[in-house]
Amino acid sequence: MKHADDQRCAPVNRRRFLGGVTAGAAATALTPGMAAAAPSSPRFFGRIFADLPPFAQATPAVQEALREMGRPGGLMDAKDPLEEGPIRLITHPELSPNNVDNPFHTAGTTFFGQFMDHDFTFDLSSRLGVPADPEESPNSRTPTLELDSVYGGGPTADPTLYDPEDNDKFIVGSGGLFEDLPREQDEIAIISDPRNDENLMVSGIHAAFLLCHNRMVDRLRAQGVPAGQVFDRARRLVTWHYQWIVVHEFLPQVIGFGITQDVLRHGRRFYRPASGQHFMPVEFQGAAYRFGHSMVRPSYRANLAGDQGEPFFGFVFDPAGQGQDDPVDLRGGARAPRRFIGWQTFFNFNDGEVKPNKRIDTKISTVLFRLPIAAIPTGDPPTALPQRNLLRHLTWSLPSGQAIADAMGQPRLEPDALAELRQFGVGLERSTPLWYYVLKEAEVLGDGISLAGVGARLIGEVILGLLELDPRSYLAADPAWRPTLPGKPNGDFGFADLLTFAGVDPASRGQ
């Protein structure tokens, strides 16, 4: 569920990245203009399974095998017929027999997960495919779900994010039919994490949180909350509603209700750092959480009537969009009337318009094998996202999926279930890169509907652990808390309800 590539960014200026690192992080990771987080938040990567050996050594033969495994047109390419265009790939799913829909997820699950990723991990220092020590590699986000990717350091530390006439509120951009991220004249977004402008969907989620916060400020003022308390109360309530969605909507979708409840009720068995010492595990950051790449569709209907009264369809990335003022694809970094998200495509508003994700399996949409160079912070090849994911296993010397399955007491996939990997000649069918192993588990054991085995347990324990170990989260501070914003008739609250409160839902927009 990771950002397209989060390694080795070019120098980050204040406009591009206002979020920061703690005083305890290495001085070389401290970029001018980056806000300091609470010193109690550990800001380095680490390992859950520190005693397990790497799945393979970073030899030229292994590197070549991983590149071949993830190359365009290769084993993992769903071979979507992109020449059919973005509309037909949605309306005629039979055109992509290798890239099957998941009827139990909505299309927005992918991008909510990407937004979450940008909230708790950002690797600015390690090099792709070059072994690095996680404990000496700074994480430039706090390993919590506290929305610091939205709030930055707050109005005092990062005033550029906030309304100069009302410091309790964010600046929200305009210039299209509906809201946008605030932008410079060159259209660079003024946000705390530049990755949240990577595509229209995640930038739309970020903008929705800006509006949600501003409306929460209005709500609290109307309730008579003292002026000096409004911002902090609004931030806490928005953050807690977000965390509730993670626990009660997102996790049950991607790992299953049963695993979610098992971890909540019976505790974590593997991700168990000491209080105040929680960290971002590389098994999660470098492999397991990247399962979301398999859920990405080649194309989406961005909105129903934004393109001069007609729907706006586009590929996630299309080389033809490079350099265009109003790109034909759904990349971020541009402003035009049609460049907004009609959320009825992505989340269920009970109007029959929501579309599904792709299943979690070892086939990746073809558009992700040709990333625009701007989506890769280093500007270096390869541009195929699967190749980058696989080479990252060498960066962190990650254990094999089989070794982690054994350590967790999970049923392991035998070589015959991974027979397609024998062709690469380096034993990957017996010692499999964790990302591929997690996808294969979901495909074989979960029918692509949700994660299973190692993948489900890792994702559940780390995400719930980050919440339980953060004293400011609702799970730690007030586990009996329930959402206070309007939600579903049964009292539950989901992301569609947050979008409705923010005023970006289809009814509020009239389209």
C-alpha cells in the first residue's frame, strides 16, 4: 500500500515537505524547514524478526532475477490491454483476465491505505538494492497514525499550511470546480508531505481532511469551546475519527474481521516493542504493506460530470500526460476544473456508483510498470514499480516469506505453490521475497479478497500496535470512545461519513 517510491528524495524544500524528524534523529536527516515532532516518537526503522537471515544475498544473479521477475511484460505484469483506453478497461473487465475485480473492496480502499502510509513512514536515506541497517536509517514520519502528514508541526511551527486570518484553520485551494490542495504559482502543493500530491485520489483525500478539520473548528466554536482550545480539540477529534476508520473499516477489509478482532482482544504476539520505543518495521514498510499495489486498477472514473459536464476517466499514469498543464491521466501536481474526485466511484454512498478494487494477487496493473519519472524521487530507473519493490528486499536484507511463516507458526507455502519462480534459477520458490510471498498467500489462501497468513498477521499487528503504543491515540487514551460525528444508522462511522462531514460527498456537490 506504499507510495510509488519513497527512497532517496532530492533535497526537500519547505514548500515540498513541511513535516519533519525528531530531535533524536540523525542530524543528516534534518532538512531545513522540517518541523520537529515529539522527542518520544522513535524515528528509525527496525526489525521484528532480527534473528532471521535474508532471503538471499545481494549478488548480481539475485539482482538480475528480481529485475526479471518484476519487469514490464514479465511474470507479475497483468498485461492489461492499455490500447483499449481507460474507459473500456473499466466497463469491460473481461479485457483484463489476469487482473480480476474484488467485489468486497471499493476502489477507495487502495488510496486510503496509501494516505495512511504517508502518515507513518517516509524513507529518505536508504538506496534501492544496496543493503542498509534499518536501525541507522531515519524514518522521516512519526510511526503513529496522528495525521502529521496533514497537520505538520501545527500553526506555530508550520504557519504556511494555515489560514493567516484564522490560524485554527487550514488554507484550502481552489481554482477548479471544487476544492484543491493549496498550491504555489508553479502548482507545487503546499502540504506537509509531497507524496500526498502524487495522484488525484490521494490529493483528494488530503484536501478532504483539510475541510474536515475546518468544519470541526466551526462545530466546536458553535458548541462554545474556548478559543485557545479549539485547534487542539479539533485535531484530536479528526484524528480519532480517522483512527476509528482504520480499525473498524480499513483493517477488516484488508486482513479480515477475525484477525482484526483477534489482535485487539488477545494482543500482539510478534510486534511487541517496549512502551515509547515503537518503530516502523522494515518487514512492514519494505514488503508486506506494499500489498496495495496489487489492488490498483489501470484506470478510474475520477468524477461523473467534471469534464465539461461529462465523466473524467483516466489511467493512473499515462506517458502522454507528461508535461501537460491538464494531464490526460490522474497524476497530481496540476490544477484544472476537471481535476477533482467524485467520491461515489471510490466509496459507497448507496447510490449504485461505487466501483471495486482489483484482487490482492501476484498480478500488478500494467500502468505501474511505467511510472512517470516524477513519481520516482531519485529520477533513477527502473521505472517498473514491481522491480523497485523487489530490489528493496535487498536494501533491508529481508527474510523470506517462508522463514517468517515458520517463525509465526503460520502454514508455509511449499515450492510447488510458487513453481513459477523456478525459472529464475536462484531458488526463489524456496526462499521467496516477502512482498511476493504475501501476495501469493492472498491469492492462494484468500482468493484475492483479503490478506492471509503472514501478510494478515503482520499488517494487523503493526497497525494496531502503532495505535496501542501511541498514548495520544483513542485506543490508548480512551478505548471506550465512540465517534461523535454523524454516521451510519447503526452508530458506526466510515470514510464515506467523514467525506460527508467534510462536504465533499456527492449530495453536497450536486454531482
